[in-house]
Amino acid sequence: MKTVLLTGASSGIGLAVGLRLSEDGYDVYGIGRTFDESLTYPVNFHQFSCDITDTKQLNATLQEIRTQIGTPSPDILIHSAGIGLYGLQESLQTEDLQMLLRTNLEAPILITTEFLGFMKQRKSGHIIFLSSVTAKKSNTYGCAYGATKAGLLSFANSLFDEARKNNIKVTTLLPDMTQTNLYRNADFTADETACLFPDDIADTISYILSCGDHLNITELTIQPQKHRIRKK
């Protein structure tokens, strides 16, 4: 059974991915801030409560997962954790900006670095980053958020070129607006006929992981067929 380390696993896209991959037969080790104890999780979906912006706590959690897996590195690493921050740039608070940078960019880079050497030695592994369509366009009222997603895409593209000779796959997904709590503080929304759903992203990741060893999907944009954004 292949092992998956998944961040952001307690809600939204991450939770949907964890449940789907558990159904697919993967052994999922999910990291999240707070898991809903009223939910019944599959036996192969293991939950670890952790603030990934707390480096000391994160390192302890990764070591605990290593011990449970019984190997230095999972087979698959999926970075789903992320937060949004919207508004005029000068109106944003320093503490919120630091949390944004640490969650969306610093933590994925640190976690990847922790396991990359072992994946290279093993000559196998797949790392999947959840970026955003905002990574490739201008983002008024979301300058810093778009910058973190662009940085994640840049890191992933360079990482693939660096690690492909060691048989490491690297994939970046660029979803459009998805029905999650990411936009709870935004002053815009999309109705249910013009957005994506967490299960859409979970289905996409399931497909990507089913592809043959001879190919790598480096970058994939996922958008709803309709485009209807409105003010709240």
C-alpha cells in the first residue's frame, strides 16, 4: 500500500483528497489544524493535528509520521494547506501577511526539503502542489496571496527539472474558485453553477496518481465551465 502525506487534511480540498485517496487504497497520513471528531474516517486515513507554521511542532509531527510509516519518506507528498487574504495591500496586517507566507509558501518548501533527499535516494516519489489560477495573472485585492501561489508554481517547476533524473514526479494544480472556506473573508463569491467543488480536485489528483510511470503532468489548470463572480 502506497503512503501519502497530505497537508490541509482536516477540511475543504484536503479533506476531500484524503477521503478519496483512502477509498483508492492509499495509506493517508493527514495533517490539519483541527479535525472534526464527529466525522468517521476510514481506517487508512490517519489524522495528525498540527500548525504547519510552527516549525518545531511541524518537525515533531513529521518525525511521528515517519515512525508510523516505517520509512524515511512517504511515497507521495500532497500540499493542500492554504489560506486566503484579500483587500488593498496597505490595509493588511503584518501578522496576517506572515501567516499567509508561512502557510502557502514556507511550509510546503520546508516539508518538501525534509523528504526530498530520501525520495532521491529511493529514486521514486510524487510531490503535488495546490497552487491557484491566480499564480499566472495579476491579482488586485489579492497581491500577496497571488504572489505566494506564483512562488509555489515557480518552486515546483524548478524542482521537477532538478529531481526528474531521480525519477521524482512533480505536479502543480491550478484550480479556480472552489467552494471552500478559503474565500470566507473575501467580498466576492461565485454561485454553485460557476465554481469548482473539493471533490473535483480530489478526482483530478486520483487520476494524476493513476497515470503511468513514464509520464508526468507538470501543470494542470482546473476551471468551471461558467464564470460568474459577484460582490457579496
